[in-house]
Amino acid sequence: MMQDNRLYYYEAEASVVGAILLENDLMNDCTLEPHMIFSSDMRIIFNAMKQLHEKGIPIDFITIHEQLGPDNLEMVGGMSFIVGLKNSVPTTANFAFYQNLVKKYYQKRKTIEISERLIDKVYDDDLSETVQEGIQHLMEIGDNMDDADTGEIKDYLVEMYSDCENDRGEITGIESSFSDLDRLTGGFQDSDFIVIGARPSVGKTALALNIGFDAAKKHRTLIFSLEMGTKQLLTRIACFLGGIDSQKIKSPKLFFEKEDWSNYSRAMGKIAEANLHIFDRPFMDLNYIWSKVRKVRRNNQEEKMIVIIDYLQLIVGNPKLAHNRQAQISEISRGLKHMARELNVVVLALSQLSRAVEMREDKRPILSDLRESGQIEQDADLIAFLYRDDYYHQRSAEKNIMEVILAKHRNGPIGTVKLGFRSEVGRFFDLRETSSRGISSTVKGK
């Protein structure tokens, strides 16, 4: 059996070592010990990395080379083999899975080893004593595999009771800054994966920036922009904060009036005070996003956090699935939901919609319009679509109004919220309607 599973041991262990080579910080989350590694090559490399980590030395090819020494380096196949390990792991997002797999295989090997020893002893020693010894050893294996996750529920029950006593109000998550939307969602909840979909140029980036900046006043906000640079995003934020026309800001010296300069300066001051992080690489993969979020989370463990991704379809997929973009998007979607749960953050991803929207008389998006993957619909806790009637009809009676259509809400009602939208400055605002305060009559239960 051990021989049959050797390939699986090796692949899981190689994935753990390769993931740590990709992202050193994973060693902080690693609970493996060298003796749990079956492959001698991987055990030697992992042991060297663990020693470097304990000394506070960065783990890279140079430090590993130095730590291993010529004899061990030759034994594991040289530096080219170690470089190959790093390149063989497409993403670190599955590190916890790889680690648990290695532990499971270690547990199986130890169980087999103890069983074989018991079989040898049962013929020569006292049966009762042998059985007790076997039970003790097997229990020790289970204890050693415990990652502080005992499955106990008592603490959760106490927490639930305390929650009932504390008046947290209607909004329990991160506020969107729009009262009608927050009343439907209760705020964006920790561990939720939220998708906002719209056709190009409707206003999804503008809405995400409005939500993200407002959240950054109280909470840690991370924006991953695959389409626009940091300076462009900050300029757009400054425009809606200062009420500045986006056309003016293209040439401030020519078009700015005194009031514009004053508003711009105040907006810059507000931005400087916000808990805002922006990452603007054009070719980000899931691994890069995970590593940045994990690092910020590690340094801000008690804070609520929202992660905004603009936009989902631009994330670089697993090269092994290059022939199948739908499979890549499905993997990315699952990875983002996993990240939301694993790191206890709100993940808000923008999504393009298929052209099928344009073929219908009613241009309001529906769930089947999500581009390239039904997996997004399955993974998301909340899906909202954006629709502007004046985008399609110049003579629309609803000028400067954005419909936010909640098409899926795993933990609450669905429905439509209407927001005001000043497109020239990129700012959204609540509509104060006397009767419904912007909530359509189509609000439905879960």
C-alpha cells in the first residue's frame, strides 16, 4: 500500500515545498514537521527551509543553497530540481489542502506501521497489554494531527448567545454607504464572496470605488485593479469626493476654477487618511492576490476587511488549463470564495457579462449572463447586476439612475435598489423617495 501511494505522497509534498518557495510567509501557517515528510528529497529541502525560517532568514534559492551545503544539494538533485519545484506550483491558494494531504498520508503510514508492529507482538506478548498499547499509539496519532481544530461547538454557542444580547443594529457587516442597499444585505458580511456584474461602461468600477472608499474610512480596503493604474483610480476617487468633472481633471491647469482646486485638495486629504491599499499589476494571478491579502490580514487580524477585484475575468488562470478558459474561470471563482472564508474577508469581484444582454429587448441582466462560467453563480453568496435605462435609451424617464439588481442572495432577500448616479464625477448617492426610499416593490424572500 505504501509503495502504491508513493507518487501521491511525493506530489503533495512537492506542492507544499513549491508553495513555500513561491510565498515565504506560508511558513508561518505551516504546521508540518520534517519527520512527516515521506520523500527523503523533500524532507531534506523542507528541513532546510524550516531552519532558515526559525533563524529569521528569507527562504530563497541562495539561502537554501547555503543551508543545504554541497552534499545535501547533490543528494536532492541540485538547484535545478529545487527551481523546478517552485515552477511546478501554479498557485499557493491551495496550500492548506496540500498540507492536510501530507498530514493525512503521514497518519496512514504511522497507522500501518503500528498495525504491523501489533501483529508481530500479538503472538508473543499479553493480548490485553498489546491491545491497550495499540489503542494508545493510535490515539496519539490522532492527537498529533490536531491543528487546534477540535470541532467543538460550545464556544460558538456562547458567542451566539452573546450576539443576541448585543444590539448590533440592522447593519452587521461592512456598509456599502447606500442605506437602501444595506437594508437588503445587512452590510457585506465577513467570508462572503460578492459579484457585481455589468456590461462595459455602465459604471461597475465607479460603484466599486464608491463602496471601497467609504469602507476604507472604518475598515481595511484592498483594491486589485487589473485594468487601471493606481493613479487613475485615485484620480477617480478624488473626482467623486470633490464633485469634480472627470473632463476637467484631464487638464486641471486649463479648466480648474478656484473652487475645484479647493475641493481637489480636500479630497486628497480624505484619501490620505483612508485605510486603502491598491495593487495595479496587469497580469495578476490568484496566487499574487492571495499572498497580498494574507499578508495584510496577518498584520491586521482583528479588523474587518474588504477585497475588491476589478475585474474577475482578467485574473490570469492556471496555465495547465490554458485550453479551457471556462475551467480557468471556475477555478478562479472557487479560489476567491476559498480566500473569503479562509482569511475571513469580504471579497467583492466585478464581472463582465456576455453579449446575450444586448440581444434581448429587456437589457436588464440575469444570472445566465455571467460570462464564461456557471461556477461563479454557484460560488457567490451575493450577485448584483447594474442597469441604467439612460445607457440604452436617450429619452429615458430615469436619467442618472442606476438599478442595482440583487439576483442572488444566499442569506437574505433579493430585489432591486435604485441609486442616483452623477456619471460626470463618478459618484453614487441614495435616492430619497417618499414611498419606497428607492427599493422597488419586487423585493422577494430568499
